[in-house]
Amino acid sequence: MNSDAIREEKQKIRERVWRLLESENAVSASVTGRIPSFVGSTAAAFRLSEHPAWRASRIIKAVPDKAQMPVRELALKEGKGVYMAAPKLAASKPFYFLDPEALTITPGEAAERRAAEEHALPVDVQEMPPVDLVVCGSVAVNAKGARLGKGAGYADIEVALLQEAGLIARDVLIATTVHDLQVVDFEIPESPHDFRVDLIVTPERLIECPPHERPQGILWESLKPEMIAEIPALANRRP
């Protein structure tokens, strides 16, 4: 399957899952084109918090999507540091750091994406410590750990940047919180830059994915020149 065919098949799966979620009232609003903010996201966050990798973590990298807001709030309440990416990684310092000891607002307020942008400390990759756990959003995921985001590609770049900087070790888990309807029982096509998740957490269950290899950094040949130009963290690191 060539790259165009992979993109087309991925989009078909996204649209299928978006329609399913809306038809089953598993989301509170239209989710087409987004990481779904699913019913039960708080329950999924609490289920994740029972995992040993969560309990052992002090620094978490979490996506800024609404679906993972309960994860960010719970992490801050437990005194964990939380890193989030700036929108589209377009800032010169592409990550925000939420320090639970320095917050002047509640963890629930700080977990909101816009509040985080206002109250968090902007940081560059070289200013970050190693990450203990990564939590990403997904549109669809299967039991092998193959996943689909909304198609923009920023999640892959975020992980690649941190891996290339040595901030995500090979044994650091990448988890995703999703609705059960987002866990599909068929193959998801993958591109070389796609990462898989190690752990799938839904409101009802926890799925440990089999071992797999991850892309170990930025695959420059997979990035369009215009995307590199729009992301300072990439433009400054381009070989």
C-alpha cells in the first residue's frame, strides 16, 4: 500500500469511528475532525491512575485535547508535573510545563487547554527532564497498539522530538485513553513515522499491547517542507 492509499484508508477509518461514536451517543458533541471527547473520559483517567506506570511516574507528557483533560487534572492533583505541546508546536518554545507546586489556580482549571497556555511555563526540548509516561489521544486504536490521530501529524512529531532528545526511554509507556467504541478489531494501516501505544485505557477495561519497535526520532523525509518551516523546533534542528 503506497502512502496515498494509506492516507485514504486511515481517513476512512476515522470517519467510520466518528460516525459510530455520534450515532451511539458516546460523545457530547460533534467530533468529526477531532480527537473525540468521549463519555467516560474521567472514568478512563481513574483507571489509568491504577496502573503501576502511572503510580511510579513523576513527569507526564499529555496531549492538550479535551478527552485527556481528566488525565491532566488527576496528574496535577497527585503532584505530578505535566508537559503539554503548544498549539501546532508553532511556538519557539513548543511545550508548556504545568508545575503543581507553582500553580495559582486549581488543578481542574489548569488542566483546561487555554488556561494552561496562560499559566504554564513555556519550555524548549532541551529544558525538559526525562518523561516517565506519555498519554496521547486517539481517534481509533487496535489491540496491537496501532493508532490513528485526527490526521494532522503533530502527536507523531511531539513524540519524535522527545525521543530524539533522549527524553522518552524505550521502556517508557505510551498510553491512550479512549471510549470502548474506539478500540477496533481490524488492522490499522501505518506509516514509518507512526508510533504505537503500549497501553489502551477505556472506562471499562485496560489493554496491554504487545511489544513493538518505535520510530527513534524525526523521520525528516516524511515531513513536508512547509510543516518544517511552521514548527520552529523542527526548523532549528533540521540537518
